[in-house]
Amino acid sequence: MAPPKHPIILALPRGGVPVGYQVAKIMGAPLDVLVVRKIGAPFNPEFGIGAVSEDGSYWIDSDSARLSGVTASEIKRLANVEFAEVTRRIKQYRRERPLPDLHGKTAIVVDDGIATGVTAQAACHYLKASGAEYVVLAVPVCSAQMADVFRNSGAVDELICLEEPKTLHSVGQFYQDFEQVSDEEVISLLNQAKHFTNVVPLRKNQSESMTISKEVTIKEGEISLPGLIHIPPAPQGLVLFAHGSGSSRLSPRNQQVADALAEAGFGTLLFDLLTEEESRDRSNVFDIPLLAGRLLLATTWLRNQKYGKYLPLGYFGASTGAAAALWAAAELKQEIAAVVSRGGRPDLAIPKLHSVTAPTLLIVGGNDEPVIEMNEEALKHLSNASLIIIPGATHLFEEPGTLEQVSHEASIWFLKHLVERLRREIA
């Protein structure tokens, strides 16, 4: 298949939305829902005889309808019942917003799997009638029999399926976790996916096809700094971590954030800013020019690696490391695409803040009052910055769920700003 033309991912709720979310994230394509409801036989609602689409039209499998003995009037009654649920879901998931214009676009229909196939067929027929230029059906699993039906019926232009078992009793047998997806989960994933339209695929010579995860050493003269680097396939950018006072590349909090950024498609580098001998002197922890210099050293080292030559860079700093990140960003100007500070001490970089051009996100715990004041003061000196306060969090974000919120906000910030830079550079 050639690269899809103006692709849009249309997930079939509810189960198809988590799958569609991952597809949209990888492709950097918009995600929406296409609401189609199965019409079940009166004597057995699980036996699908057709499905109703968003405009009230319905598609009926004539063989299934004939086997079930359903009359035309019964089909119409059943379709009206299901259309009421279609209307409810459109209102809840899209707030009655219509589907985007599909003319000239590639519509990629995603579901969690196909058993009878009636909803997927109705969805694809509806998209064809709505003007989609090319319709792809993408599912993790589909019975071999139904796969042949889709490939030969003309309902889709292309079927992408990872597993095609000869016998498929239920889609759930192919999942470790097949709990029902809630309406709240659907809405949350759709909101998060709004940022995926910024993601752009890289040229082949810009990324590794395999994940890289290894220990590295950053050297300059007598200085030797151990580090951990992780590069996912087709990364959208690279984020260097500057840890806080007394911490190191092994900081569990920074590693948790790094894992979240990797999930969002970013490479990460965690490294020790001080040598073992230097770390014994507590005053070095607050020597911001020294720490910033080490971050600059690591940035140069990363730029000399094959996976760091083309990708936009971001800094993630914690505590005193945030001051070092802002100091280094001021030195590098446009070289750094974005900065995120977690519980940071930007006040320690006040002399340099007016020179920071990178969009900066300051994240502080709601119960970390002294640091809130420091960040509010720093905000006055930054030309392009935002402050987010996480309710109930203390300085280390040890409260349940608070570090997850930090990871989420950081991922969104880097998705927005690093990928904007990437888009401009490869346009």
C-alpha cells in the first residue's frame, strides 16, 4: 500500500477506540469515532443480521436475515432501537459534532477484532457512501472466513489483519485483558489523541527501525559520566534529563517519566551530571553553571550519535536540574525545542531566564508552597512559559497518581513543541 492520502483513523466504539488510539499515535493521524450499532436477531441479540449507521441507514446481511426469519418490518423496528443508541453515543463522544469531511481522504476503520463482521461491513459501506476515497479496515484479529469475505466483497479497498485464525469463537480469546471499555475511557482517549495530528513520520534515514536501549558513557577529557539511553522505533524527538539534587540517572521518578515519554514516541537520555568524586561535595549540587555545562556536554555528545543528528531536542529537569536545563537552554537558544521542569528551582537560573527561547512548562505540586512561589517568580522572567500546579502533590510527587499527571503533561508538551519543530525541519 502507498502512503495513505490524508488518513483519518475512525475507531468503532467502544472496544475499537483503545486500538485506534495506538494506530493514530504511531501514524500521527487524527482519531475520531464512527458509531455503528449491530442489529441482532430478535431471538438472539448476539447473532448479528446487520448494523445501523450514523445517519440512520442500515446494512443487512441477507443470508443472516433469511436464516433468522426476520421480516422487513421487524428489521426496521430493530434498526430504530439501535439508532437511538447511535444518537446517544454521537452526543456523548462527539457532542453531536458531525464526522469530518471524508472526500479525497483515506478512512482507516479500526476495531478490536471481527467475529460476525456486520458492524465493520456497515461502517465501510457507510464511509464509501460518505465520499471516502480509500477505505481500509484494520483489526488485530479476524476469522479467516470473514477476512476472505472482506477481501472479495468490495466493502473495503484493503484489509489489514494481524491474526486470521480458521476458528474464532470470540474476539476476547485473543486478549489478555478484554474488560469492557467505558464511555469515560473513550472520551479520555479521544481528548488525548487531539495532539497526535502534530506527529509526523520520519524519513527512513532519520531513525532506527529497532528499539535501542543501552548504557552509555559521556566523556570529555577527565570527565566520564554514565548514562542510560532509550530510542524507540521512529522517534519524534529526544529528551535529555537533568536530575535534581542528590539524585542520578537511576532516579525512579525520572525513569517513570522517561518510560511515559518513550510510550509517546520520544527517545530519552538519563545521565549523571556529576562524577562520583564530585557528587561527594554537596555544594556541587547547587553549582548551576557546572550542572548546565554537563548538560551542554551531553547535548553535544548526543548530537554526534547517529540517532541524534536530525531529531529535535528537549530538556526535562527536576529540582536543581531544572535550573541547569534552563541555563543550558539559554546558551543553546533555538537548538532546544522545549523544556519541562518538575518541582524545579528555576529561581537558581534567574540571570539566564530572559535568554530562554524554548517553550517552557513549569510543573509544581500543589502542596509545595515555597517552590510554587519560586516558579511564579521565574514565570515573570520567561518569555514563553506556562505553569501547571498538580493538586495534592508535594515536592517529590510521591502521592498516588501525581507523577502520572506529570508524565502526561510532559508528554503533551513535548508532543506539541518538539514535533512542531520536526514538522518544520522536514517539510
